[in-house]
Amino acid sequence: MYNDYIVAYLSMNKPDSAQQYFRRLYSKMGEADSLYINLSYANRSFADYFLTNKKKDQALQYARNALRFAGKSEDDEILMEANTAMGKVKFEQGDFKQAIVFLEAASVKAYHFDREIYASIQQKLAESYRAIHDWDKALNHYEIYSRMQDTLYAESSKRTIAEVEAKFQNKEKQRQIDNQEIELSYAKSQKLWFIAGLSLLSLVAILLWIIYRNKKRSADELDNKNKTLAELNIFLDEANQTKAKLFSIISHDLRSPISQVYQFLKLQQLNPNLLTEEKKAELSSKIQTATGSLLETMEDLLLWSKTQMNQFKPEFRKVNVLEIVSECLQLMQLNSEGKKIRFKNSVSSDFFLETDPYYLQTIVRNLLQNAIKAAPEGSEILIDFEEGMGKKYLSVTNSGGYFSQEQYEYLLANKHSGKSLSGLGLHLVDELSRKVGAKVIY
């Protein structure tokens, strides 16, 4: 409980209040080994707090105490965490060799206790070895860190998808249960009518009337079921078309960025000596930024497609146009830099639209991709947003070859154009814009 108070007050940036419970914890110190764990944890909490606030000397004092008590506790997990804290403090002090000693000691068993801590240790080891110019070990630890990050991200994604799928399955099962209850209720009603019919065998006229009524009811039910079956067939057909559209959007929008990242990585692999260290670092940073943006876009598209599986309809809300454009530009970074194309974004942060953000994002991505493809190398693409005559205009302008409105409408009217990636993008833009009440003009 005292440790919980310490963490809470440090989180509130009230170290004096935290010190009160820190002293109470020390006052309860006895011969029980378990208190060494608590004392180590408390000192490590203060070490993390002062390190975060750039008070390295105070952080070092608490980190040493945390390590001392962890050794007395003989608990592998608390000793691993104390070594990690000491390694981080030494790293921030610039004593990279000592940082490596403590971090290496922590990494021995960190994987078995907490893989996220293990990943952070590998990252710090990579940075420490880089600081002392031991590039091979730095690369080795960074590769371990990268694999761990991929594993943690994959597990997190699987948990998220499993949770969404579980909610969907629970809802579907509940619907089936409700239907079964209705069917059981109907079967019970039929049974009662059958018993009543047997008890009235002596009344032929009534029996015939009951039979006639049951036949009529069965005919009506059969007719209703046929209508329901027809509606289900229509629904399934629409669902299949919706899935095809969603897969088309995902494959079309992600193909170009993934291809560009692959080309940059292939260039770096095949011609490593063509780039200076500074260029390599700059290229790695850009690839990391682009892949991060690509992963976010992919996750957004997958989550959005999950919500659109049953019906392909927009959900309108207030959207900041600049945020949408900025996200798309970030995703297109490698594509544009490959052709040395500059963007001039004149969209103000004050502009908002009442629309579906995912539809708008897909439209803008496709327009930017087409603009980059058609723009000459080294040219500039202008992006602007204007209001006038009761309408709002989002414009994307390049200096490529002239493409008229008649050519655009001809491609939309041509069914075979949608089979190519370029034609598919124009068809997607046209359909999505119409769904949100917008119009594309070239």
C-alpha cells in the first residue's frame, strides 16, 4: 500500500508527499525478506522519477539503493528491474560502458519476466554500444529489439482483432439464441394446437376447419420464408460486393507505399557503399517514419473495413481537413521523394467538413497518388481548400500533362478501365465521393 501511495504521488509530481510514505516503509523494515523487495521497488520508483526530471545524481542514489536491496531479496525479477534502472541512469550520465554492464546483467532473465522490458533493454544496449562505436554489437541488439517490437506489435494486433471478433461472435450467438427461443415458442404453440385437435376428433367440422387453418398458416409461413430467403440472397450479394470494394481499396491504397518502401530497402541492400552514413541514417529515419505511417493507415483501413462489412455506408461527423491531408502526405513521403516532388500545403487548420473521415482519406490518398504519378520529376504539387458560393473546394494541382473532365468521365464510363490499378483508383474516388455528396472535377 505504501508503494502504491509513492507511485501515485510521484505521478502527481509531489515527491514530498511520496517521501512521507517512503519513510513509513523504512520504519516497517524488519527481518522479513519480502520487505527487501518492497524497499527496492520504492527506491526504483524514485530513481525513475528523478531520471525523468533530469536529476541524474539523485536518480543514481536511489538506483544504487534499489540494486542493493534487490540483491538482499534474492528475487530474480526485482534484481532484473533494479539492474535495468541502474543501466538507464548510467546511460543518461554518459557512462555507457557501465550502462552496458548493468543492462547485460538485466537482459539475462528479462525475457522470461517481461518481454516489453526486455525489448527496452535491448534498445538501450544498442544505443550504448553505438555510443562507444561498437557497431556490430549495436546492430545485433537493435535487431533483437526490432524483432521483439514486431512480436509485441503482432501479439497486440492479434489481441485487438480477437476482442473485436469475440464481440461480433457474441452478438451473433445472441441473435441465434433469440431466434431459437422464437422457434421453440412457435413449436410449443404448434404442439398445443395439435393436442387441441386430438381432443376435438368428434367434431369433424371443427377438425376440418383447424386443418384448413393450419395448411393456410403453413402456406403463409412458406411464402414468408421464401421472401426472407430472397432478402438474404440480396443481402449476401451486397455483402460480397462490399467486401470486394473494401479489398480493392486496401490493396490499391497500400500497394504504392509498400512498393516504395521495398525499393528503398532494396537499394540500400544492393548498393550499401553508394550512401554515406548520414544518408543511410536519414534514409532509415524516413523509412521508419513511412512504415509507421503505413502501419497506422493499414490498421485504420482494417478497422474501418470491419465496420463496413455488413453495409458500405458513410458515417458523417465533423472532420479537420488539414489532419486528413497531413496523414496522406506522410504516407506518400517516399513516393514523392523518389521523384523529388515538393508539396505546398495551403490548407488551414480552421477548415472542417461534415463527412466520413475514412471516405475522405481514401479520396485524398488516391488523388495524391495520381498527382505524383503524373507530375514531372522535381516539380511542385499544390494543395488548397477554399469556400465560396455556399460550397467548399479541396484542390490538388500538379504541372503534369493535361487531363480533362471529358477524359475522366470517359474512363469512368469504360467498364474495362476499372481492371487496372489506375482505373480502379478513379472508380473508387468517383464512388466514394458520390456517397459523401461530393463531386470530382478535373
